[in-house]
Amino acid sequence: MKDAVVPAAHADSWRVLTDYVALTKPRLNVLVVATSAAGYYLGATSPVNAAIFLATVVGTALVAGGAAALNQVYERETDALMRRTRMRPLPGGRVAPADARVFGVALSIAGLALLTAFSTWLASLLALATLLIYLCIYTPLKRLSPAATIVGAVPGALPPLIGWVASHGSIALGGLALFLIVFFWQIPHFMAIAWMYRDDYGAAGFPMLAVIDPEGRRSGRQAVAYAAALLPASLLPTFVDVSGSVYGVIATILGIALLVLSIRFAGARTHAAARHLFFASLAYLPLIWIAMIADKR
């Protein structure tokens, strides 16, 4: 009997661990880690300091994970109404809201403390701004206005800037370019997601553009407008000497491709067109970061 209890206990411990990891939205946090790491490398004007680099990336990831957990505490009731989120740890009843709240606060404090102790004061302030905008403005605004998508793109675009200032010491034009690329990229990406899951968002009462404008014209216009803005923004690293002309060519090709798919989505407004735009946006970001890093000046 004792031998039978041990595997069961291990299984229970594993389930608890995976539920707490899920609270941090790990797929989103991979993006945070990647963009903050890339920002640090691109902003460095001297050999990378491994300790500061690690503290910046881990600290940023902890703050983002804490914000994600606290966001899920706030949205646990609406998450329960949507098919794609109803089995998350909180609506699924596997983690208590109070425990998730403590977990989220602890992660956020740990991340800010790590940044304060080992990175720069500006990186710490930007991480704090990420946390506050995400939780205090974006999260409650989601229930009130479709403008939440634009507001939410601000904290989503801050991780590369956090990495940049940690190594560069100031925001500068290069850091602003990294911020703008991720900011503009998020809107076509989110318009595609919202269109694919518009029934879910409608059931939960979120006034996404895809919900309040069921014909999809406004979603399509926003996807096109921000994809069009992304194209010149993506060329800024070349003009401000962050990356070279090879990167500029690659960024132009990728930007045009994303713009074309956004235009197709705006015209067709079908699930298939949204999926094409969604997957193209997933490919766009890592490709443009790889090109920027490979052709760093």
C-alpha cells in the first residue's frame, strides 16, 4: 500500500505545480523572456554582463507572470464563461483565488526586487509600469471598452524596452523602435484572435470590436491600420543604427506580408482569413527579432 501512495502523491504534486505554472500564462511569458533578452542584447554597447542580463530577463518574467496570475484572479468569473478559458486553474476550481492572489503578488514583488537589486532603476520603473497598466487599467477596461486592446498593447510592448534600458542605460531611439514594433504588431495579432473567438468573448460580455461590430469592418480596419504602421516602425532599427541593411530588407518583406494578410482579413472577415493572419503574426515576431540580432551593428 505504501508503494501505491507515493506515485499518487507525486501525481498530485505535479498537478499542483502545472496549475501554478499555468497561472503565469507560460506561452505569453516565453514572449516576454525572448523580447526582454533581445532588447538587452540589442541595447548593449559593451560585452553583455551575464549577471545583469539574467536578473533583467528573470525579473521581467516574474513580474509578467505575477501580473498574469492576478489578472486571472480578477477574470475568473468571465473565464468560466468562455470555452477556451473555462478549464484554467481558477474557474476549474483547482486553485483557490486567495492562493492565486498571494502567488501573483509574491511573483511581482520578487521580480521588482530582482530588477531593483541587480538591474537599473529605469528597468525597475518600466516593469512597475507594466504591472500597473496591465492590472489597474487594461484588465478592468476589458469589460468596458474595445479600447482595452490598444491599452493592453502598451504593457505588452514594454518587455523589450526593459531589456534595452537595462543594458543601454536610457530609452534612446533604438529602445523606442523596439517598443513600437511590438506595440503595432499586437493589434493585427489580437484582431485575428478576437475574430476567431468572438462567440466566446460575447458570451463573457467583453465588448471586443469583433463582438460589438459583428460584420468585422472595424476589426479589419484596425488590423490594416496597425499593420501599415508596423512597416515603417520595423525599419527604424536600420535608420538609428541598431541593425543593418540586411535586417531592413527582411523587415520590409515580413511587414509587407503581414500587411497583405491583414488586408485579406479585412476584406474577407472569415475564420480562415483570421487564422492565416494569426499564424503569420506568430511567425513574424521571432523572425524579425532573429534578423535584428543577426544583423546588429
